[in-house]
Amino acid sequence: MLELNNISFQYYTGSFSVEAELVARKSELTVIVGPNGAGKSTILKLAAGLLKPSAGKIFLEAKKLSVMSRKEIASKLAYIPSETNSVFEFTGREIVEMGRYARKAPFEPMNESDQRAIENALAMVDASELENRDFRNLSSGERQRIMLARAIAQEANWLLFDEPTVHLDIKHQIEFFKLLKKFAVSENKGLIVVTHEISIASIFADSVAVVSNGRVIRSGSREILFDKKLLFEIFGVNFEFINIHGNKVLFPQAGI
């Protein structure tokens, strides 16, 4: 498991603080939802070890994150930011290769095993045709597939995504979440995703953490997302849900 226990964090300006309790498990897609500025990305960075809490403990597979080196963390956990750009002329394959560095000694060359891991990762996300293209010229959806391939090539047990579908149209949002869900189950990986896509989260999430004003208000199964009163308190919008083939799906009331 990946656990955040009684975590507190405050930026040095004192302008924003976070309090978090969160448990994520392998073979599950855990989704963090909440309005803009709620602290979702901060919580994800704490879970990834990119920020250090002022109080509380974070455990990655029963080991304190605070005593782990960056290389050890990188061998177990991959963090994928919402925006990934490059000023250099890297190909898609070269971006994916970077995922192998967590498992290599400094200046150690890529070997046959690394190449197989890279090729398998590209194939797994249906991105083999992108390997020789300039990463800068790829669409947002293509970039996200390459970044997912890089995380897969890293062979980490945990993948943490910050708003991975923010620039994708609805079709590609659904396809990307389908891919994440399939990957979590088939490869026994733990995935944590920050997203604004409440309706999509209600379809694909196994567990959910609802964040507001820097605090995890509720966490547990995806059934939390069907608490209309809670959603209105957090988002200020009324939601309805319908059953589609036995699955409940959320829809916001537009008030038109």
C-alpha cells in the first residue's frame, strides 16, 4: 500500500496548508478529486516524495518514505506531471528511455533488457508508431501515451498522475482512463490520479479521495462520488446519476 497518515504540510509563504489521510492499494485506480486550488496536486507531490510533510508519516510498501533515497523511490514510484514539455529534440523513444534511468548506474549504457522494456512499454500503450517522432510535435494525447510508456518502462509499482487528461477531448479521456484501469489490474500496479473529470472518475475509480481547502474530506470506495450532498458542498453544483448497464454514472445539472 501507499499510505499518508496524519500528514500536515505548509508552503513557506504560509499561504496554503494541507492535511491528508489517504490509502491506495495495488491493482486499483485511486482518484483524487476536488475544486481548483483545493490541494490535490500538493497531496500527490507529498505522496511522491517531492514535498516533505511537516508532520505525519508516508509509507510506501510499509517503508517510511522519509528514509528512502530518491533512487530507491524512483525504483518503486513514477510521478507524471500534468504538463510535460521539452525544449530539446527528443524522440518519443528517447523520452521513454528516461524511465530506465531509475534502474541504471550513472553513465551505464542501455542493454538488451532495457530495450525490451522500452519496446514493451510503447506497445502496451499503442505508441510504437510514435517512437521516432519529435516529442515536441506530438499532440497532448500522444504525449500522455508516451509519458505513460515512460512510467511503465520505469517498472515502478506505483504511478502517480497529475491531471493526465486535462487537454484531451472526451473520447481520449475515456480511452486513457480505460488504459489506466486495465494496466492497474493486469500488471498489479497502484495508480493514483488527480482529476477534475468527476463523471469519468465515477466510472473508472476503485477508490476516491475528495479534497477541499487543503483537507481530505472523505476517502473510500467510489460510492462516495454518489453522495449528492457532499458533492454540492464541495463543488457548488448539483449532480444526478443514472444507471448504464448496471453502473452508476454522475452527471452535473446544468440548470438550463
